[in-house]
Amino acid sequence: MKKYALMVSLLFFTLCLVTTTVFAEEGGESQGENTLDLAPDAKSGILIERDTGKIMFEKQAHEKLPPASMTKIMTLLLIMEELEKGSLKKDDVIRISENAASMGGSQIFLEAGEEMKVNDLLKGIAIASANDASVAMAERIAGSEAAFVKKMNEKVKALGLKNTQFQNASGLPADNHYSTAYDMAMIAKELLSHESITDYTSIYEDYLRKGTENEFWLVNTNKLVRFYPGVDGLKTGFTNEAKYCLTATAKKDDMRVVAVVMGAATPKERNATVSNMLDYAFNTYETKKLFDKGQQISELEFLKAEDRKVEVVASESISTVFKKGDSIEDLTTSVELNSVELPLKKGDQVGTLVVKNGKKLISETPLIVEKDVKKASYFTLFKRTIQKLSKND
């Protein structure tokens, strides 16, 4: 009897040991996934794929923190929108105000009354993080920096972001000027839909006023542009309160990612952290490009428009992202067109491209018209009526 009891006890102990081991292994795997920290030396961080916005990693991503000069990502976004609309041109010459010239911190030493082209001011902002150039562009677009800041905060709301508020166009310290790693990534995502921005942010060094007494050497504040293959932007930041911040983007093959780090203690830690995040993205994930920005997706036909057939195009590049080795065999795309009224302006949304993997929603991308669509004149309608009657005869 004692021998039997001993055998039962040993069996029970063995079962408990096996169960505990299996549980620990399963729990350990899950815990490892949840506690993955690619940004141990930063207050917050996030890593996303640009086209889909898929979050690959996040740490305190919704914590409100001072963004310092990463603020200029929004400044650059509003500039690029004006350029795309045609209300601003790169060859436009801007006369620098005393207010813009008085900005401290990072600058290209603009002088009051000096004239400089938009193209060069863009370089000053994108490469050298120039506060004076940022204010000069803000005044040109909105009339004053205060009015421009209002536009910045309106854009924040339009993007659906809830934890960002700007007080200036430069990121200089100010009360109630804050953002989050997540919001910065989403603003960067939107900025990168204007693909030509990397023509500026990818420049490591250049000159302004070349060949003059006031020649100024620009060196990119984002050293990863030179030292990490594929990095072509975006924006660094530093103040005593914010510490070292960086929103970086890199492209490898067809995949573009955005990494944000806020509150690192040193520039070395900031750059190392972002490099680790980029390594993780490119080693773990891959994408499948579906459509390029501006590629025709569908067509609209209007009976009462000057041009009866209008191309409907992708508002930005469209991809799907997945872990290496995962299956995407059941990938489908569908077009949902809106009911629209004339006239339409270039860039107006007229539908949505929906991408799914099986039943799982991957992305929803706005579809837009690539040019203005005007109502047909009475003469055009008269001609069409005549043509229709002729065909019927």
C-alpha cells in the first residue's frame, strides 16, 4: 500500500512539473513578445510601416512630451501641401521679416530684408533645422506665425490626432507645446505621402548663398542620413526639456518605415536606438507593393462635366506588410466610390481603396481625382446633345 502511495505521489509530482514547465514556456514566449523593448534608453518610441501605418513596436507611444524641432515635420507638411496645390512655388522669392530673422537656436542666419527662394528655405529647414527659415515660410503661407500655428493645429485635428498641440512653427520651448511618438509618426506618415520631401531631407550637406560673402554650409542634423543605408529623412530635435529626439525614415526594397524616439539622454543613444529599430523592421517584416502614388485605380464618368471621363488615382503609395514567412495568399482589393457633386478640385477624395487579407482589413486608402473637374458649359452640353441625336439618326 505504501509502495502504491509512493508511486501515485511521484506520478502527481511529475505531472505538476511537466505542466509548470509547459506553462512557463508558453508564458515566456508571450511575455517576450509583450516586453520587446527596442528603445530602452528613450522615454518613448514607435516603429511603423509607412504605407499601412502598421505598428511594429511601441513604447509609451501616447505619452505627451515636448517634440522640440520634430515640430518642423508639421511645418514641412503644410509647406508641401501648398506646393502641391500650386499656391506656392519653389522659385518664389520671400523677403525675410525682422521677426523671422530674430529667431534663435538652429538657424541659417537670415537677415531682415534679405530675399531667398522657397527652395533654399526648404533646404534650410529640412537639412539644418533652421528656426528662422521656418518662421519665414510660416509668414509667407499664413501671413503670420500665429496664423500658421492655427493651421498646424487644424491639420492635427484633420489627421485625427488627439495628443498634439503646437504653439510655434519651430519647436522652440513653449508652454503647452507637446506631442507624442505616435502622433509624430502619423504626421511623418502624411508628410512622406509628398514623396519629393526626401529630395531635401536626404541631403547630407549643401550650401546656401554659394559664392557670396554670406555663403552658408548646411550639414544635416540627422547623421543617420549618412551612416545608415536607406535613411533619407526626417527630423531631429533637442531642447534641455525634450532631450534628444528623432523621427527617421528609411527605405529598403519596397518597404519604407518610420521610427520615432523621444527623450534620449545623448545623441549617440538616440541614433543607436533608431538604428536598432530600423534593423528590427527590415529583419522581421517585408512588404508587397500594390500601387504607386498617382497610379490610376478607377475612372469616373460625368454627364455634366467638361471632361466626361476622369481618372481616379491613389493618393499615396499602397502596400501590404507582413512578417517574413507569413502567408498573404488571400489578398484582395476593392474600390468603393463616393457619391460626388461637381465641381471637384485636384486632390479631392472620391472613393476608397480597401485591401484585405482574407477577412482581415489591411488598409483603407483615399482615392482622389488628379485634376480639377469643372461643370460643363452650356455650349459643351449642347454639343453632346447634338452628337447624341446624330448617333440616334
